[in-house]
Amino acid sequence: MTRPRTLRRVVPAGALIASGALVLAGCAGGFEPTSAPGAEAPTSIVAAIPTDPSSMDPIRSGSLVVLSIFFHTFDQLVHISADGELEPRLATEWTPNDDLTQWDFTLQDGVTASNGEEITADDVVFSYQAILDDPTSENNAYLSSVASVEKVDDLTVRFTLHQPFSAFPRNTSLISVVPSETYEEMGPDAFAQDPVGSGPYVFDKITKGVSYDLVRSDDYWGEAPAIESISLQPVSSDESRVNGVLSGSLDLAQIGPTQVESIEQVGTAQVFSSPSNGVVFLGVNSTVPVLQDPRVREAIALAIDKKAITDNLLMGLAEPATTMLAPAVEGFSDAVEGSAYDPERAKQLLEEAGYAGESIPFEYATDGRIPLSSEVAQTIQGSLEAVGITVEMVGTDQQSHTLKVRNKELKGVYLNTWAPSTVDGDLPLTDFYEPAGNNNYAQDERTAELAAQQRGVIGEEREAVFAELLEYSNTQGYFVPLYVPANNFAADAALEWEPRADGLFDFTETSFR
């Protein structure tokens, strides 16, 4: 398996974007942004998160946006690095039994929360059991494989699973451990207002909707990070995030692909662009009569010029996808080749299949999760019609499109994307190829068999199963992997930082030049 390298651009900036610059109002509730040139290297960072988290209670809250806060203030058993590798955190090692239905985690000794409470196996068991007992917890789905969690001794926790699950340790990277005595004494609501964790930072101030201010913990059990204070501020507007960085009120913010060129044209800022953990794809309802013929599905894949989409429409801030997993994701195989662009072969296949121009619905979201989704859809429409495939364009808002996906109501081909929060292939493959999967129209017993098989093996054997499944999927044309979008960030020119494949923030190894 290969891992993508980060493409880093350092570009001049310093003035605001020409068209109606909108500057964030100070750093209300936060810290001062980067110092002026010539001053000592700053030790505070102000970064934008896209939405306001629902709660600071890690038992109940587990959305992706809140993880950028929890990674700094709580410990998880394991940590996923910026390039997708699994690393120790609260656990020093993790060992399965022979059939991968049981995992033992050995914990760091001497770990304490910021209030001095010792973190042991009891706290891990409490945190996981509280989530298991609460079906409304946003973390509950990550633990669906867990039958029980128990303390073996003070530094050992045992998870017993319902079935073999080789990727289980990656799921624990999303679950934060709370000091159980403090949590029970305070109660969930009070704890969410004044959280206590064992991470490298502690909460300084929470101003909901404005900022989540963190300061470095003097009593952290691990290596102290260079950055002394972090202010994470909800900023939903793309324009506000860009202008916040260019004005100096933000040190770092995620931006869209269309904003990169604007930043490159002005001021002193840098742009970080690196491949994400997601794949934008064309889903195919292979139960629709016209799409039941694999030759028609193959023709659709051959008709689309992926490189034209990535290089032209997306301005090089994406790469053509070969499989339904991105290179950053565990399970990706560079041995699997994607469909080539061959419109003549597509026309030939359509003729062989007896395709007579039947209209195929093409459904997509006009906004939301996929930047430039309408333009991408229209580009694909042009490619399909160029080889003789008639499509009926059906654009809806993101919420309506998502409901159609979840209810399996899509009538032809559709634009969608999947980015696994665990940076592992198990989550998306479950959705693509197993019977209950939202995107699984084919209901092919072979894909379900392979998706289940990868959970019971590890190492090279697991990689081989992934490769077989991804190759089979391409051959059958159940999906058309289109491209892997980049995560793009605008940042202060002096920031030394490595973006994560999942787009989340981790500043524990960050500094300023």
C-alpha cells in the first residue's frame, strides 16, 4: 500500500481578496493571532472549524468537527497519524486472539487527568460502556462490533466482539476516555460545560458559537507540545475563513478548491493541499433495466475523462481515482487499475449491448459535501452524451440527496462521496458491498463475502482481499471511482504543520518558524 505525499505551496499574500473582503471580528473569546514579522515565534494558534460542535461531552458527542477539539483535550486508546498510520496513545500495544474476536489493550502507566485523577482500565471500561448503553450517542455506531468491554487488570482492557474485526483498533481512535469518578460526580451536562481530560491541553474557556479556547496542560503525562494555546473558532462561511487568514485574525482554515488561486494571487500566506481520505464516485443502480447489462455500466466508466475533471475543472486539486478507496486509506491497492478513458470502446460496448438511447436519471446534490458538484455533474453529462448515453439531470439540495441515498431511492446513476473517519476501508466497503449498505444496489453475494472476509484477516492477507474486492467491483461496474479530492488549507506563512488525510486538526506537533 502506498501513502500520498503532502503537496505544500508557500505563496505570497497580505492583502484581502479584492471583492468585498469580509474580516472576522477580532478573536472574540480567543487568543491573539500570529505576531508581527521579526517577533519571536508565536506560541498561540487560532484556527477555524466549519461548524459549531453540539457538545463537549465525549460520551455523547462524536461528530468529526468535535474531534479536532477532543484530540487535544482527551486521550484515545490509539492515534491515527497525519498520513493514516496507527500509533500508540493511551494504549502502548493492542493484541488480538487467534480469530480476531477479542482485543486486549495495554495502557500507559502513570496517566492522570488534568485534575489529578488517575486514568486506568476502569476509566476506559466506563467510557466505552457508557457509549454502549446510550443508543443516542454519536459514538455508538463505532462500537457496534463490541459485545462487551472488561477490565483484566489496572492496565489492561479486553474487548470481546460479536464477530472477527481486524480493523477494530482504528475505531478506538474516535473514542475519548473520560475520568470516570469526575464524570459521574459532575454528571453529563455539567461535565460538558467544564470538561476534564488527560490530553495535552485543557479547556480555558468555552463560548459556544464563538470559540473553544485551550491551553497547554502543565501536568500532561506525555511530551509537551510547542504550541501553548489554541483557539478553535466556528466559521461556516468559506469567504470568512479565507479572509480571516489573509487579515491575520486566523492562522489556519480549510478552504475550497476555487479559493486557492485567489490566495495565490495576493499577500503573504501559504496553501497546504494534500489528498484526502475520500473518493467522489458515480454510483450505479444496477437493478434498473438499462443498467443491468455490465457492458452498459462499463461504457459509462469508459466515457468519463477523469483527468479532465481533476486537471481542468478542479484545477489540479484532486487526483483521478482508481478504486473506491483513496490512497490514504488502509486497504487501498495500487495494483488495481481504474477504468481508462476510451470513448470509442464505450460506443462499441453500447452497440453490443443493444442500448437504444433509453434515458438514465442522473441524480446529484447541487450543494454541500462535494465542491463544484453541479459543474462535475454537468461535465459527466457531457461525456456520457458524447458516446450516445442519454441522461436526465436531477439536481437537489444535499439533505434531500442524502435521504435518497439512505433510503435507496436513486433510480439510475448518482454522484456521491465517501471518506472513512477511521481512515480504513472497512467502513466504506460495508456501505458499498454488504446487504444493508446504503449504496449497495447490486446485492452481489461475492462482494458481501469479500467485505466480511477482510475483517477476519490481517496484514498482507487482508490487503489481498481488499485488492480482490476492489478489482471485482471495477470489473462489474457497480461504481465508477471518479477522483480523490484534496484537502486545502490557507495558513499563516510561518506555520509548520502537516495536514491530516481526514481534514481534522492536530496541533500537538505544530509550531511557527
